[in-house]
Amino acid sequence: MAAKSIETLVRELADREAIRDLPLKYCHYVWKKDMPALVNLFTDDGEFDAGGDQPVPKGKEALTKAYQQGLSTLDPHPFIHNHIIELHGDRATGTCYLELRATRDGKSMIAAGYYDDEYARVGEDWKFRSRKVTMYYFVPLSEGWAEQQNKQ
């Protein structure tokens, strides 16, 4: 296998760093409830799969509507870590883990899960092509996660 050139290595590092910034910015904009900035992290045909039987919004207009609706009933404060990235030229895939503190109906909620992401280069920027969230638990803080796991 031929060694990669310095230029290729630097490009891959820059791409990884730009991709790594996406989930960080995503969390920041969710905290701030900044819909235009949040939705701008997606490609024009981007989609978000929240799991379950909910429809998957596709495109910026549908994403804006879905996030506005979701954030009207939930005050989430997400934290992202353990980001794994696989580069494939102008496309990439990744997984990052989620810890979530939130308020819903006046109750403190706690959650954990992960995002499976697809990324695409758009011009010089990287964007989410798709996000799919899988939750391990999403429970009232007073209940805790062990109780929910025992119910399954």
C-alpha cells in the first residue's frame, strides 16, 4: 500500500475536524433553539430520523417544521462525545454518542443514545446528509434508566 502524501493527510485531518464540528454545532444550536442555523447544518435534501413511527422529515422546510414542533414540547440540552468518522471522499459516515438532559411537562428528563450520521461535502463545507438517533433510554430523572431497562 502506497503511503499517503502530506497533502492528502492534511486534507483528511481538515475533513475530520470539519465533520467533528457538525454535531458540536448541532448541540449548540439545539440549546439556543436557533432553527435557521440548525437546519443549515443539513444538505438541501437532508433528513432526520427520530426513530419510532414518526415520519422522517426530508429537506430544509420539513426539517424546520419538525424541529420547531419538537422543541416546542421539549427543552433539550444535548452533549455529544465518542465521535467515530469514516471518510469516503466527498462523503463520510459517523457515529456519535448522546447524553441528554431535558425538561418535558415540567419534569427533569435524562436520556442516552447515539446518532448514526451520513455527511456530504457541499462546496468546501461538510453537512449532514442524514441523522438517525437511537435512544437507549429517555426517562424522568426521578425514575432513572435501570427501572426502564427492567421493564423491557
